[in-house]
Amino acid sequence: PFQSTIYMLPTWILGAFICKFIHFFFTVSMLVSIFTLSAMSVDRYVAIVHARKASWIRVGRHATLGVVLIWILSVGMAAPVAHYQNLVEREDNSSFCWEVWPDRHRRVYVMCSFVFGYLLPLALISVCYMKVLNHLRKKLKNVSKKSEMSKKKTALTVLVVVVVFCLSWLPHHVVHLWVEFGSFPLNQASFVFRMVAHCLAYSNSSVNPVIYAFLSENFRNSYKQAFRCRASSECPLNETRDLRSRAETANASVGHKGHESQTGQML
């Protein structure tokens, strides 16, 4: 909602604090999501390729340390944005939120963000997943067709994740590099391109869980089963209720017979 005001309103109306905070928050979120994806690829690489060592590498202490390092690195890389983002006043008493950098510092920052926030994570993700696929190919060379299909599904998931990562973040970096090192046009087409790039960058974190979920056969089967629960015989929840009802009826019947037996003995 804050970012949409930049595209919809001719002036900034949210004040100096929001001007600094929202751009800082966006940069931190961007870096955290990218570094987390990179860490996940390393985690999968260790779990599959180095399965024997994974038991002492993939522990809670190391996971916590990794999360803390990701956030510290992200906040540190985003700090210049919070420092140089300012509210600029116009002559007509209107204002706009803009980054005011010293000469050439902005170019250095944009290039560093592109290298450390896109190229290196992309290279790390690609290398880790390629090693995982290579390991699976060698390990599952002479296996059943079912294992072969599982290997192909894993390869498809890896390919989709890497492609989505590239497509989500590349337009964002193209815009920033174009502005700093080229002549970015100010027209309707470039305005739409900037909005699309912004939306794609935000969508990456929300798309990945969908990819992992719907490419999982277990998830798809459970999803279909949940929507097919129309008849009582098809729904596990209804089956549980039926079993519970039968058990309660049986207990009541046993109790009733026991009560009749005790009454007969008393008579």
C-alpha cells in the first residue's frame, strides 16, 4: 500500500519517516528472501549429496546462526538506502521521496546490489541444484521406473525454481542498472515496466511455496482428496466420525447388557 502511492499520486504524502522506512524495508525484504533461497539450496545440497554429514551439519544451532547472519547482512546492505532516502521539497510546495546520493556512490551501490543480491545468489543456487541433480543421476542410474519418475520431478522442480528466481528479480535489477548506467526513458511504457518489475520482485517469495506444493505428489493427492470429500465413505474425517460413533454405540450396548445382567442377578 505504501509503495503504490508512488505510482498513483503526484506527490509524497506519508512523511519523511515512512519515506525512509518503506524503501529500507523493501530492500531488507528483498535481500532476506534472496539469501534465504540461497541458504535453502545449500541445505538441500548438504542433505542429499552429503547425507552422512548432514546429521551434525543440519542442526538447529546452525539454522539459527544462518538466519541471524542473513538478517544482519541484509540490514547492513540496506542501511545506505535508509541513510540517503530523503524527502525532497519542490518549489510548488509539493514533495517526493527520492534517494539523494553523493556523486558515483549510487552507481557503486547499484552494482554491488546486482552482484551480491542477484548474480552470486543465482550462481550459488544453480551450482547447488546442479550438484544435487548430478548426484541423483549417478545414484539412481539403475533403479526402477518409479525412482526415475521421482528423479525427473526433482529436476523439474529445480528448473522451475531457478527460472522463477531469474524472471522475478532480473527486471528489478535491469531498471536500476538502466537508470544509473543508461538513459532510462520517462514515458508510459517505462512506467508500466517499472511497476511490472516491482510486482515481480514482490511475487517471488509468494510463488515459491506454491511451486514446492503443487509439484509435490503428496500435496496434490491430499488437495484432491480434500475437495472430493462429498460422500461419507470418501472423507477421512467422516470415516473417523463413523468409527467413533460405532465405538460409542458398542460401548453403550455393552453397558446396557451389563446393566441387564446385574439386574437379573439381583432379581
